[in-house]
Amino acid sequence: MNTILVFAWRNIRLFFRDKTSVFFSFLSVLIIVGLYALFLGDAQVKNLEATVGSVDGARFLVDSWIMAGIIAVNTVTITLGAFGIMVQDESKKTMKDFAVAPIKRSWLVASYVLSAWFIGIVITTVAFLVGELYIVLSGGELLPLGSMLQVLGIVALCVFSASSMVFLMVSFIKSDSAFSTLSTIIGTLIGFLAGIYIPIGVMPQAVQEVVKAIPITHGAVLLRQVFMERPINDVFAGAPAAAVEDYRSAMGIDMTLFGHAVTASTMVLFLIVTGIVFFALSVYRISRRNG
């Protein structure tokens, strides 16, 4: 265990020492926030008011929806940026040194995943606090302390699942240029997968079923349920239950898979299981590559 912590701490220090890596980890989030501020925000508010009329709290509801999605995206993009250290180790042949050292492959994978998990939680927590500040400055309200703790718990699960999955993808990368390409692809797709650019309920049914099989989608749904509990009750107060259900389904606040409702506990379990499965696959991949 001490070996894992030593390697993880080494990776963490290398990541935060490189200010460029930290900046680019935030880049996709900055792009999403910019798109939201320029285009998506007003469009979402207008669509909502077309459904329920002009009501107090519409901006609060929409801001909560987008911030939940941004935090979900963060759990993937930040961990991806953290694995840039592994790519550097590969390109500098440091991984070969690790391969001949008396270190278990599972320990090596665990050290990279643990460092990415720590980095992801720290930076995503900062983004969460900034998002809360933005919501308050826009006329909304802070989440209660209990809800904040729920958000942090969901973030920890999302980062664990994302770090294990991203490690497996990055294990096939051997150069900085290939890593940059992968980062660009994931940074472009992640907003769609989390249902930020296009709400899940608007996608074709076949695409919805595929997107719902991806861990980040479950994380985004869980975060929206926490973020939007208060504003959705305020905005839809007195509205027919069917209208509320339609909105929750269309905006990815609730999830159904093949016609069956997916509970919060099932989504939590899905994140845990996918994290474990991808971790095991990563250990197998590293063992085969360096064995």
C-alpha cells in the first residue's frame, strides 16, 4: 500500500507542477460555460417559459441543470488530463523502468488511478464551488449542506468510474500527439454524452439507449436530481404531474432504460461496478503489455 501512495503522490506533484496541464484540464469546461453563457442559457429559459409560462426561478432551474452537467463533464476531463503523466512516462520510457522493477502491475495501475481520482476530486470540487457562486450571483440559492455532501459523494463515484475507464483508453496511447488527439475527441463528445448540448430526451430513441449505457450519463442524472430538487419544485408548483414527468424525462433528470425506470441506487451501483470492471481490465492490459 505504501508503494501505491508513493507513486500516486509522485504523479500528483508532477501534474500540479505543470500549469499547462491544469489549464487544459479546465478547457472543455470553459468551452461549455462559454457556449452556455452565449447561447444555451437563454434558449433553455425561453423553452422552459414556453412550457410553464413566465415564472420566478426559471433561471435558477436552468443554471442548476447546466452546472450539474458541467460537474459531470469535469469528472471525466480532469481525470483524463491527470493521465497525461502516464503518457509522459510512456514516451520517456519510464514505464519500462517500472516494468522491470519489483512492482505489481495492480499497484502500478492503482497508483495512476488513485492520483487521477485525487486530482479529479480536488479540481471538480473547486468547479462545484465556483458553480454554486455563479448560481447565487444569478439569483439562485446555495444547496443545503446535506445536498452538497451528496454532490461530493457522487463526484467521488464518478471520478472513480471515469479514472478506471480513461486509464484503459490511455494505456493504448504512447505519444503526446496521440494523447492530444484523444483529449480532443473526448472533450468534443463528452458534452453530448452528458446531455448538455442536446438534452437526452431530445435524442433519437436508439441513441438514448446507447448514451444511457455510459457511466458519465448516470453521474450527470444523479447530480441533476440533487441540484434541481428545489428549483424544479418551485417552477412547477401547481403544474400537472404529467408536465413535471415529461420535463424531468426530456432534460435527463430521471432515467429509463428499455422502458424501465432506473433508480438512484441502481445508478450508484452501476458507477461502482464499472469502476471495478475497468480497473480489472486495466490491470490485465498493463500485465499483457509489459509482461
